[in-house]
Amino acid sequence: MKILFILPEYYPHSGGGISTYYLHYIKALQPHCDEIKVIVGSGYTQANDIFEHEGITVEYLKPEIHEYYLNKFTQYDLLPEFKRNIASAWGMWQQASEGMDYDIIECTDFALGFIPWLIHHTKPVITRLHGSMGQISLHENTLSADLADLFIQQTELLLLPCCDQLISHSNANQLFWNNVLKSKSVVHISPVYNKLSQPLPLSNRDNNGLITARIQKWKGPIELCQAYRLLTTHKPFIKWIGNDKLYNNQQTTGSYLKSNFADVWDKYIVPQQPLSNTQIPAFQQKARFGIIPSTWDMFNFSCIEFMAAGTPVICSEGAGAVELIEHGINGFKYPANDIVALAECINAMCLLNDKAYMEMAKAAMERVKSTLSEDRIIPVNLQLYELALINFKPNSSNTYFDILYKPSELRHNISNILDKQPLKKLTPYYTKRVQQKLFGKK
């Protein structure tokens, strides 16, 4: 069996959840396949790199091919994020010679890489649901949905049901998509994770909690600060390692937290500079405990990383990885957004004695070992691939899909849309843009 993976991120950009997932999964899958190839690209990821990584050919979307397809979607000039990603999807399709040499095409929901493979549905298409762009836009801190977000959500709703199989490694995400798509059933298959460490005794650890995530609204920093204000007896320092993302058009999330939680943020919950993927495990193993405070997260691989390192973790039920946690046995969990319950979990973690702590650490490692082993997970995936090949039926051409999603030689002029807008809307906007350009005013 020959499988082509179309991914928005992968080695060496291995810090995100998607690349972490596939670095473990593809390595475990490789012995069972005749050939595996990875093509990496998105609206914001292109390069001329092509190399071998652990016996797998990895090829990045070439910038000149992406540029070529950008010019084929001028009708989406008003939706630059959508335009860049659909151009990258078609660029990878061309670069892969339309998947000619492969039996299975595997895509992700994020970055819309599945589009051309479903428009030209000549091979089975497996799409894994890692947390789509449309889903993420539901949880970003925006006052109103961007037009591009709405169009992306519509695209996911229209095309994901055309995939030969949809898979999610989160029970909560499986339920979400089953409720949204209705007619298309999503399969749940746990991820592969084999990287286990020996847990350090409590006496050899740093006396702090740790979060390894972007500083971003839906990662839960506001709720964590609110919970921290409820703590009285035990107030541990918590390091937050990750990039500071925008909170709104005026400030980053970190600056928002500094303004609104000056008694907590940068005092007890201390932001740290991002670290490379190779540096993070040592910090996770040395921390007293990990926290996953997300109000929503499709899964969250840092939860697995903490557990596999033998570091007990507190996990919000908003994160899909919470399905691995047995409360009080191999970690602690609490309802998403419940700051009282989160404070109670932090307090309970701080009260664990050496014996109870090590029992929890070992139970966490055992859960990862027994649930996420490749011996358990890979056969399930292989069976699904075989069924996709046996049951494959190409979708017939769809005229509307072709108009919406195929490259076009037609050239669309954005002024045709602007000409239809009243001057009372355009004039203030034009004035503001000129002031921004000349004087840096907002």
C-alpha cells in the first residue's frame, strides 16, 4: 500500500499538534506500507526543501507553484486567507502529480488541503479531523466572524462529507462533527504515542507547574488567572512557555492579561519564551505538574507528553485529551470554564504526598502505554485503509463545486465589488487606511 500525506505542517516545524501527531503515527505506520510520502504546505508554508526524514520523503510546497495558483483564484481576493490556502491545496495536488503513484491520499481538515483531491476524486481520500480552521474561528476572540471564516466553514460543511473516511482522535471532536455533518459518520481512533520516560521523584523536580501552549484566549489563560485568585494556602508558580498571540486588533493576549490580572500574570503565572520541540520534554519531565486549561482544544498533545513523561497533569474537559484522565487516579480534570474546580485541582495537586504523587505519575504513564501503543492503533488504521480501497467509488462531477473550487483562467477585478459599495462606507475607510499608512494611526 502506498500512501501520500498532504499536511499543513511536519518536520522540521514539529511544534504543533498536527506535526506531533504525524511524526509518531507515520513512523509507526511505515513498516506496514510499501511507500509513504509527505508533502507539506499551506497558505503560509512554502519552501524549496525536499529531504529524507526517518526513511520518509518529505517535500515542501514550492513557492513558485503556490504563486501560480494564487493567480487562478482572483475571485477570492476579498478572502485572502481562503485564497492562499486553496492555492496551496491545488499546488500540492499538482506537485504530487495528482497522486498518480499512490493508493490512498490522507489529508487534514486544517488548511483545506483536501479540496482538489475531492474535486478530482480518483483515489480514496482519508481526512483526519485535527481541529479545522472553521472550528478554530468559533473560539477565537473576535467580535464578529470574518467573511473568510464563514466561507471556510461553508467549504468544510460541503466537502468533508465527500471524503471516503473521516477520522478524529478525540471523542468530543467526533461528536461535534457527527452533529454538524449528520449524514457522514466520523470514526474515533486514538493517536500513536510511544515516547515514554521514567518519572522523576518529587524531590528531584522543580517546584512549579508548567503549560506548553500558545498564549491565546481559548488556551485558557484568563480562566487560569481567575482560578489563581481563588487560591489561598497553596500558590505555586506556573511557567507558561509559548508564543504570545493577538487578543484583539490592539493588543496581544499577554498584554491583555498583564493589564487585567497584574496581581497574577507575570507574577505567579510567568510567561516564558518559546522553546524548540527538542527542549520542551526536559521541562515537562522536571515540572511538578502540567496544566491544560483550554476552554476548547480538539485534543492537545502536551497532555500526552506530560503523562508520558510521568508528570501528573490537570486537564480541562474542554480539551479532547481529557478522555485519557481518570480523576484522582492518573491526573485531575475539571469542567471547562469552572474556575472554582480548577482552583480545587491545583490545590489537590499541591497536597499530594510523595507516595500518592508517584502512584499518579506511574498511572499516567501506564494509561499512555496501554491506550496509545502502535501495536493497538496501527492495525485499526490499516483495516480502515483497506476498507477505503475496497469500497472506493469516485464522486461524480459537481458543477457548483467546480465553479467554487477549481482554478480558473478568468480574471476578477476587486473594483467590481467596491464599485457597488456606497461612498459613505468607502470614504471613512479610505481616510483611515491613509492615516495608518502615513502616520501609523489606528
